[in-house]
Amino acid sequence: MNLLSTKEMLLKAQNERYAVPAFNIHNLETIQVVLKAARELKSPVILAATPSTVKYADENYLLAIIEKASEINNIPLTFHLDHHENIEDIKKIIKLGCKSVMIDASKYEFKKNIEIVKGVVDFAHRYGATVEAELGKLGGLEDDLNVAEKDAFLTNPKEAYEFVKKTGVDSLAVAIGTAHGFYKREPKLDFKRLEEIKKIVDVPLVLHGASGVPYDFVQKSIEKGICKVNVATELKIPFSNAIKQYFKENPNASDPRQYLVPAKKAMYNVVVEKIKMCKSENKAYDNSYNI
């Protein structure tokens, strides 16, 4: 496997004040859509898979598809495990060649979170893989992850410093007011909190729950230190809606090579918008990447 780690990608974004978009993929079609947009806009990109996606598509298929994609697309791209909690699964997929993982132990108390993350970091670094962790807890629903609003809490800046120092983690997902899934009301992002975290934490910072967050809010968060932006729900909705509309207009259709075409087009438009939102357009080609 010759996949990139995300360390180089995110440090470059941190230095140049843009964010690398991380799009949740589910199958060949969604991978094709993301890479078409990234290639045309000359953007680095992260293809992210939640545990339920890995279970659905199988890690061996996903890794094989993405490794081949890295050969035929002249842009920096990689495969990333998103919100994984099962440590043995993470280790298994790292051994298969994955170079970027997120261990999500945010549901545990602070010391236990540190203990779990440090163990994954020590293992992953032996294989040249980078590790993202989360401090604080986002509310909302994404795949099998369901956190009630009352159980969500924001990242404590002082704890963030201690967490990064003790775990050796490569990037940190921070909770500053976003949530998974779509919002019932416009989110209120705590930019002051983000500024405080950025002042004392030197690793790249990650924004989860970006679907439905106003464009200017995301760009302001990038200006204040976010280097990776995750998008999931906002991709699935237009994809599925286009399929529903196709069958409404063509009730006797049965060929996926036909009904998936409008779905891919609808998703493509969102991917293009999010790449521009992250300001990663035209960041794929320079001397910083050996591709």
C-alpha cells in the first residue's frame, strides 16, 4: 500500500491557512464523485469511512479502490478511518495499509480518553500512520453515532493542551458548537474558544459536523486554525434525493448505471462547493507534495 498519511497534508494546510476537505464515502460511486471534483479543482482530499461504511463495503475493497485511485489521480489523497472506536479493527486496517485513523474515545472521561488514544498513537506511529482524536463531544446523529444534545460539551482549551502533550496525537477534533447531521437551528460556533485552543495547541485542528454550517462560519473557523473539515450528511441527501426523483420519473427503471448518474451529478455539485469553502482549490500541485 502506498497511501499518504494525513500528517503532511494537514501541516501544509496549517501553514497556508486553508483546510483539507474530508468527505465521507460509501462505495465506488461516491469515491468517483469526490475524486472527479478534487482532480478538476486541483485539491488535496481525504476519503473518510465510518465503521458502518467499512462494515458495508469491506476494508479490503475500500483500500484496493483507493490505492488504485491514488495511482491514477495526480492529486494528494488518502483513506481515513472516521470515528472508529474498536481498537482491534483500527489495528487490523492499519496493518492492511491505512495511513490515517481517528480513534474516538470522547465518550470516556478525560484520563481514560488519553489512555486509549495514546495506545492507538503508539501503535499507529510504528506503521507510519497518523492519528486524529476528539476532545469534547459533538451532539447529533451520524451513522451509528448518536449523541443527545444534553450530553454534548465543548472542548476545554487547557485540557486540549494536556491531551495533545500526553497522547502525542497528530491532529485534534475540537467541539466548538457544531454537531453531526443537519441542524434544527443555525449553529453558534465559539470562535473565541477556537482561538484559545489554537494559541496553546500546535497540532492541526479538525472541524467535525460541517454539513449545514454556513459557508462564512466554516471559512472563519479556517482563518482561526481549522485545517481539516469533515462533510458527510450534506453529501448523502442530494445523492439519495436524485435517485428518488429518477424513479419517480422512471418507475420501471432497474439499471444502476442509469439511476446512479443523476445521483453522482447532484453529489458532485456539493463536493465542488465544499472544496471552494475549504479554500483548498489549486493546493494540490506544488513542490510540497511528491506526487
